[in-house]
Amino acid sequence: MTGIIFDVQRGSYVNGPGIRTTVFFKGCNLKCTWCHNPESQDFEPQIMFYKSKCTSCGICRNFCESKESCIICGRCTRECLTGAKALCGKKYTADEIMEIIKKDIPYYKNSSGGVTFSGGECMLKIDFLTELLQKCKENNIHTAVDTAGYIPYSSFEQILPYTDLIIYDVKCMNSTVHKKYTSVQNTLILDNLKSLLLIDKEIWVRVPIISGINDSEEEINELKSFYEMYGYPQKTELLPYHSLGEHKYEAINKELTRFNTPSNDKMQKLMKLIK
Ligand code: SF4
Ligand code: SF4
């Protein structure tokens, strides 16, 4: 089986416990306007172009064999000396990904780390994801799946036997606001979270906090009431919005919406509430 992967980050300390390798699947069924990885949203490979790095040397044009329209072969990205062009997304087999993952087995063992599958939405490629998770378990590697949860619960049932940790992104508790900024309502997402909280599985909930959108006390209190009804996850992380991905919007020719980062005081207050 194959899947389009846009990044594999080794030696990471985020996305789960210990030292991890994070595998980023390309393609997402949410379109969060604040996404710091906008290149993760489209399902197909893309060429990213960083105008500010381009010296207009013309090398890329000389190497391009498709003069009519770009066929995303990636050749120009390999020839460009300044890094102005980059290929985002490449087809991999599960064995090719496992070869990369297995290089860091000693680090996983020494740090109680492992592998995290993320995206995009990795669960949209459920059979490919299941194959990768099974192969990790055959190698005794701890597995985490990072998801926004907008998928049928049957997909969770398929991966749960091979998944040690679910990292569950909750964008917003207010469904109207959720729809406005992510393109979908949150009913299915919260229904799936409810089902997951009711079973014996480690869950970390992550909430991106965007100033003026979902940083009110009401929002966090609503999440807390949800936990009180269905159970608390092992961890809840509130992540303040950052603008580090803004330059990528121009690189993929996508319109950028600017948001504000909540203050430290606000973050402290919200964290206290959820604890
Ligand atoms: S090779 Fe790179 S720097 Fe040169 S024109 Fe192409 S994108 Fe610009
Ligand atoms: S990706 Fe391939 S087809 Fe597209 S511009 Fe570059 S060399 Fe040409």
C-alpha cells in the first residue's frame, strides 16, 4: 500500500511521550483558517515557491522538461540552489516509511518514545495507516495517532488495537464558530471524542487557542463540562496560536488570514480552568 507523505520528522520531543518520529500524511478534510501547515491540506503533491529566496537565475526553467504546465515532477526543486522551490508530498510504500522509522528504535527505547502519525488527517488513509501501525507493533514501537476526528468511528475501531495513544485535536466547542473557521461542524468530532473517552485508551486532547475566536472562559468551561459528562482524557494541552507558518501561504499561493496570539496571562487563566 502507498500514501502521500509530506514530511517525516525524526528526533522530535512533541506529539507524544519521549523521542519520536512524526510522519505527516498529506490531505485534510478540515480547512482551518489558522493552519500553520497549509501545505498539508491538499491531497496531492505540490511545488512550493518561496519568492524571497529566488534570485531569478533561471536554472529551474532550464531543467524543466514540461514547458506547457507543471507536472509536479520535482526536478526543478532538486536543481534550485537557493531553496526557493520545494516539493511538498511524495508517494511512499509502508516499507519505505518503516525503513526511516526503524533507524531510531534505540532512541525510542531509551526515552520511552515512538512514532506519531499526523497530517493533514492521517486517518483518511485508514488502510495505509493501519498497515503502518501494525508494522510498528510488530517491532514493539509505541504508536500515537494525531487526528482531528472528522471521520466515521469505524475508522477508530480499525486502528485502536495497534494504537497506544490518540492525540485528539478539538478546535472549538461552539459548532457555528467551528464551521466558520474549519469548514465543518463539530458534531461528529465531539461524538467520536465521547466514544473514545468511554473506552480504556490513553487520550491527549489538544486545543489551539486563537485570540478572539476560542479563547473565552465559556469555551473552556464547555470543554470541561463535556469531560465531566463523558470522562477526562489523560492530558489536555492548550496551544497558543503562532504565526510561524504564515510564509507558507504565499509559497502555495493560498490566501492568508491573520490571527492574534493570546497573551500569556490569558493562557495561564484558561489552563487553570481546565485543570
Ligand atoms: S532555480 Fe531557484 S533561484 Fe533560480 S530562478 Fe528557479 S526558483 Fe529562482
Ligand atoms: S516540478 Fe517538474 S514540471 Fe514542474 S516546474 Fe518543476 S521541473 Fe517543471
